[in-house]
Amino acid sequence: MGLVFDGAGYGTARAHFDVGPEHLAFGRLHTGVLYSLMEATCLFSLLDSLESSVHAVTHDLHASVMRQVPAGLAMRLNCNGDPAGPHSGFHRSKGGDGR
């Protein structure tokens, strides 16, 4: 899907992708693609806080989209993770296209 990780550590992760034809529905970025890539970025924000024998899964995902994104723009994703206990955590993720 073209996601490029730009760095992770200390509960944060950054990634980006260029919006291309494979990401579109009706000429704009499909929000399902955006949510999937945001969720993947959030997983990387947790990796330094998990023990090697533990794996994280997404239990619940809530998101809002403020505007449509056309093809050709670079989306930047930032995620901050906050472990809430040995088996749960919360994330705040933001995406932007620089406009």
C-alpha cells in the first residue's frame, strides 16, 4: 500500500505515503485505506513498550475525516501511543496532507 515508516520510538511513530490510484474511491483517498495505514503506524508506536512475547491487536478504532484528499498528495501520519496497562493502550493518530 506504499506506507513508508519515517521513525518510531518512545511511544511515537511517523510514516507517510503518496496518494495514488490504488488508494482511491471516486477520485479521492478511500478512508478505509487511510484508517488501515494509521492503525499500522500506531502499532509501531507501541513496539518499544511491549515485551518480546506480547503482540498488540486493535480492539476499537474511531476516526474523523475533515476533508477529501485527491491523488498526488503526500499523506503524513503521526501516532502517539500511551500504554494503559499490561494488556491495553490508547493511541492518538493524526494525518495531514500539508494543505
